[in-house]
Amino acid sequence: MAMPNFSHITLTDREEPLLLAWPTPDNPAGLLTIACAADWRALVENLGIDGRIPEIVRAKFARAQTLYLLGWVDFGLIKVGELAARIALELALMDCYGGQVPKNKRGFAVLLRYMVEVDGLTDAHIPMVTRCSGTAVGQLTGEIRPTLAERRNMLAHGNPFEGLPTGGLLELAQDLINYAYRDYIAGATIAGGLR
């Protein structure tokens, strides 16, 4: 289970730091100031999903990380990275919950609500949310607008380079994918320990 390798992406320091809305400890509306390429690389690379998750989902999430990394050079690529992160999340939800939801009701919004209403996801299960004292579940259920599904649709059907990035989206997608696969990960750990 090889983890993504981004060493082929060369980033050099910028004249101006990168300013990005991102949840910080005890501040869900935080602002990160990243002054050097090495710090940006470390942030993005540390947001990988669990290595025991199926390879196709890991590959899609790695694509999102790649686009985020390249956002250091072209800030607009972070928005494209957000779309890639949502695609990886939707694929993960289809894999984990698709068989439990009728085929005619398997949209992204339905699967996000399923995580909360049936699979028991709460804000306490989302590491980013507990770290920043925020909330995310409302973006899954529709109580907070725009929802993650609505944001995905806006990006997919419009110009993905417009607007500012959604603070912490890559980290939230990471946390939700890891949550959806938590039983799979636990099973892989047990199976791996029996060999």
C-alpha cells in the first residue's frame, strides 16, 4: 500500500506568502499564512487518507492533493483540487454506502445525509472539526447552505477557477473518507495482524 509520492513536483519559495482560509485550532474561520514552499508541501502531504483504503479512492484523493500542491504556483488550481477532493469523497461514499441506498436515490447529497442519519456521523467524529471547534455536519444534511453537494455541483457545472477556495475542504474530505471506511480499515488491521 504505497502512499502517494509528490517528490516529482518542484515548488520554489514565493515572494509573497500564500494566504488561505483554513480552520485553525479553536477557529473554524482561521486564516493560514504560508511563507515557504516546504511548509505548503508538508501541509498538503500530511492530509493523505488512510493507506488501507481501496487504491482507486486513494488515487483520486492523491489527484486532489497534487492540484492543491500546484496551487502554490497557480492559486486557481486549489479550486480544481476541491472538485477532485469532492469526486474522491463521492466515490468513497458510493463504495461504502451505495449498496445500502436505492439506485434511484444515490446522489451525492443523499449519500452525505446517509453518513449522518444512518451511519451516525457527528461533528465529534471529524478530527478537523474537533480541532477547530467548528461544525460540518450541517453541510452534509442541508442545514447549512451551500452544502458540500451544492458546492460540488457549482464547481462541476460552472467555472472551477472562480471564487475563493473553501477553507479546509481537502482536510474535511480526508476526514469524511476515513470515517466512511473506518470499519474497512479496522478489518484490514485485524486481517493484517493475523498473518
